[in-house]
Amino acid sequence: MKETFRLLVVEDEEDINEILKFNLENEGYTVDSCFSAEEALRKDLSRYDLILLDVMMGKMSGYNLAQKIRKELQLNVSIIFLTARTTENDLLTGFNIGADDYITKPFSIKELEARVKAVLKRGNKSSSNAAATSLQLGELILDLESKRLYIGKQKIDLSRKEFDILFLLGKSPGKIYSREEILNRIWESDVIVTDRTVDVNMTRLRKKMEAAGSYIRNKPGFGYYFEI
């Protein structure tokens, strides 16, 4: 039986909201819609696999809603931002908050459907990995119980932070994490650290991984990602 994903469209422009809902339902998704961030917060957001979220809305912006979803509600639901704002700062803001993708208006329905499918595929893999006792990435195996890394038959000893960073990147290959997002997810909120801390740990991690360290990539101005 084909898995049915539940999506939430949060868009204050009625025409766009209806077009998105209609086309996504035609693709086989179960789709609910809201016209404001405040309306969305009245729903049980844990029920959704993905939220399509407009950035510029009335009183509460899409950025503010995403921050509440990530920090207050502690939900890992996938988020795709929809916006006409295309500056680098806008993109960085979205990814720093925890967006899985960012689509600029105007966009084609086919492009949006392809991006939705890709994000859901990544999220579904991550959910399966979370329930497993190990995560395999090519020749790399992360033992989630012993917190050890194996490259082939070789055991690599990592610090807890190094292991957590590798798992964060590895569970969503191709997804870019900014230094700020890595700091927020890996380090305790009461510990004072800087962006340089991330770079230092990345350098040590890559060195320990030797040739496999090339799987960890850096996109200047955006952040780090894992690519086999």
C-alpha cells in the first residue's frame, strides 16, 4: 500500500493557497491549509510530514512560526519556505531556522512538486535511520548505540561532539547546515561557543576520517553538508 503523506499549506494569498492544495492533492497527498501562522498554531502540527510555509504573512511571519515549531514545539516536521525574497541573507535566515528547502516566487507547480517529493524522501529516510541501531553511509557505518564510527573494518574513535556532527550531516545527505544551526543542535544552550568551534571540530573530524573526510563538504557562505 502506497504511503500517504500529510501536508500543511500556510499561505495568506487565497489563490496561491487553493492552487497548491488542489495540485498537491492531485499528486496523492493529504493536504490541509491555513491562511495565517496563528491559524496554523491552532492545529496539531505533529500530524504533518511537511509544511509549505509562506514567509511574508500578517502579524506573524513564516520565519517566526518556523522558530516556534523548531524551538518551542520541538518538532522535526519538514519545512519548505515559499517567498519572493531572494537575497542571500533571506536564504541564510531560512536555513538557519531549520528549513529543508526554499522556493522563490513565482515558481512552477512541477518544480514545487519535485521539491516536495525530494524533501519527503529525505525525511522518510531520516525517520527510518532514527529507529535503527546503525546508519550506513557508503563505506561508513555509524553505530548509534556505542557511538562509534567504522570505516570498513576500521574503528574510528570520535568525541561525542564529532559523532553528533557526523550523524546530523549523515542522516540528511545533501542538506546544508549553517554553522549557527550546527551550534544550536549540537551544543548545550548554556555553553558559550562560537562559529569557529564548528570549524575546529570539522577539521578534527575530517582528519580522523582520513580519505573519507572528503564526504563532508563545505559550501562557502552557507555551511556544511554530507555527500558520498
